[in-house]
Amino acid sequence: MNEKKTILSGIKPSGDLTLGSYIGALKNWVELSDQYDCYYMMADMHAITVRQNPAELRRRTLAQLAQYIACGLDPQKNTIFIQSHVPAHAELSWVLACYTMFGELSRMTQFKDKSAKNADNINAGLFTYPVLMAADILIYQADLVPVGEDQKQHVELTRDIAQRFNGVYGDVFKMPEPFIPKTGARIMSLQEPQNKMSKSEQDSGGCVCIMDKPEDIMRAFKRAVTDCETCVRFDPAAKPGVSNLMQIYSVCTGRSFDAIESEFAGRGYGDFKLAVGEAVVETMRPIREEAERLLKDKAYLESVYADGAKRASYVAGRTVSKVYKKVGFVPKSAL
Ligand code: TYM
């Protein structure tokens, strides 16, 4: 029998979807979705590790769903759901927390970064977040987890937790592999190219969102920080701004770095930044237009997430039952 392998991935609706999440994750989800049995979620439970405005969180979660579909994820072929609609994630997360070490969680770079940025709210959820992420992945017995570079450490921790659990109880969980794109695994801020493009810097001009208007995207690229040479060359250490723009251009046009270097040889950065902006505008345009259309059809979106939650809950529930049995919980009475 030729059973399809499984994929699970998610994005936190803690800000509007960025070009970074699109290139680092979403674009690959679409490319992989034909060959795999895919589970893609809006990770709303992860979003509340940082304070959220409730109305905004609801709006962004639905907008994210519309954008997933608009990017090309077919809800018939993929299971698309809202994380909080599948309570089994939280149930497995508790069990796995008892098999995760304090020291392991303390070493997570994202925890260190985020607790430095949110010094007034270093809550336990922020600390145990990677355990919930491990539950998200292991509950579907995922083989592959398409993510950007910044999530690699969390997928590695997931493997360590799975290994520890399997070591005690036998082969309960499949061992997941991260899938990290060769180009675009870490898209940098357009204003501070030494830092990752992130939802949290949405107002600084360093971040571009899928739903941004073309004129705003063009403005962000025209203002993008480069360097004082005038040579389009790929060298992330010496030329982080230009190399970042090259990655974005390469992903949007399918051109290699060599082809891009030749295309802009002898031309100034002004031309280059304009071309990158236009390529991004044209890549995002059909997605934005389709997402705007879908967002007007709330009944359709509701049918997608309701169906997704039903399908996901079935698979997730089976894993939780198995895990509960393994650790020694008394099975629920059938009566
Ligand atoms: P999140 O919401 O921060 O980011 C979503 C995805 O986009 C990738 N990404 C980027 N890739 C390249 N360049 C960037 N600048 C960039 N910014 C974001 C991220 O690597 C990620 O793949 N914890 C996760 C969400 C999550 C998850 C999961 C992922 C929850 N459960 C289970 C996979 C499996 C997160 O916060 O991603």
C-alpha cells in the first residue's frame, strides 16, 4: 500500500501574515500539499503567550484562514483548522510537559528572545510553548514539518520529547523531520537586515504583509536598507540588505542568484529595489484579491474550519487515547 506521509504546520495569528511567513512556510505548504496528507492550522493558542486584543485575534485568525486558501491550499484536500477547536492538542501538551525538562525549555532561543522583549509578561505559556508545538506535531504522527529556520530548534526538541516518550512506552510517536527551504528560510527586516522580518515590527517599514496594498509594498521596498556599494551580489555576511532582497526576488521570480547578479550588473540599487517591489506586488496581488473575496463569505469560511476541526479531532483523539492508555490512565467508560 502506498500511504501518503503526513505534514503538520501552523502560523500564529499574532499579527497579519508577513512576506517572511509566506516565503519561509506557507509557499512550501502549498507546494507539498499534493504529495502529503496535510494538516495546517491557525495556531491561536500559541498567539496568546503574548497579550492579544480579543477582537483583533478573532479577525486575524479568520483572515489567516482566507489567506491560506487564497495561497492555494485546497480545503478539500488539506485539513485546515483552528488550533483551539481541537482540545486534544492541550491534552497531549500536558502529558508531554511531564516528559520535557526544565533545562531543555530554558535553552530555547525564542524563549530567551521573547522574554527579553516582554519582560513584564514572562508567563508560563511562553516558557512551555514548545511543548504545545510538540503536541501539535506528534498528535498527527507528522513525518514532515515545513517551517522557517527560526522554528528548527522547536522541531528538534519535539524529536527529543518523542524519543524520550517512545523510549519508555515503545513506538508511540513518529519521528518528525523539519522541512526548511533552501532559499528564504530566514527573510530579514527591510529596515534592519540583521534581524528577522517579524509580525511585531509591522509599523516600522521593515515588514511587508500579504494583504498590504501595492503602493505600501512599493514604498517599503524603495526604502529598504542596502549598503554603500552599488553592486548586486549575494553575500549575506557583508551585504545583508542586498542579499535579503535577492532571496525575495529569487523566490518571487524563480531566478537564480547568478541570473539576478547578471540582470542588475552595472545598474543602481534604485532599479533593483523597484524590480523586487514589483515582483512581490505581482506575487501577492492574486492572493490578496482572492483572500478579500473569501473574507466576504463568512459562511464558507465557517464551513471550512468546522469541517477541518472535525477531521483533525478524529485523528488527534486517537493519538491522545493511545497516549492516555500508555501512561496508565483508566479508559473512559463506554456507558
Ligand atoms: P510563526 O507564526 O512565528 O511563523 C510562522 C512560520 O513562518 C516562518 N517565518 C519565517 N520564515 C522565514 N523568514 C521569516 N522572516 C519568517 N518569519 C516567520 C516560521 O518559521 C514559521 O514556520 N510556533 C510557530 C507556529 C506553530 C507551529 C506548530 C509550526 C505552532 N505549532 C507546529 C509548526 C508546527 C510560530 O510561532 O511560527
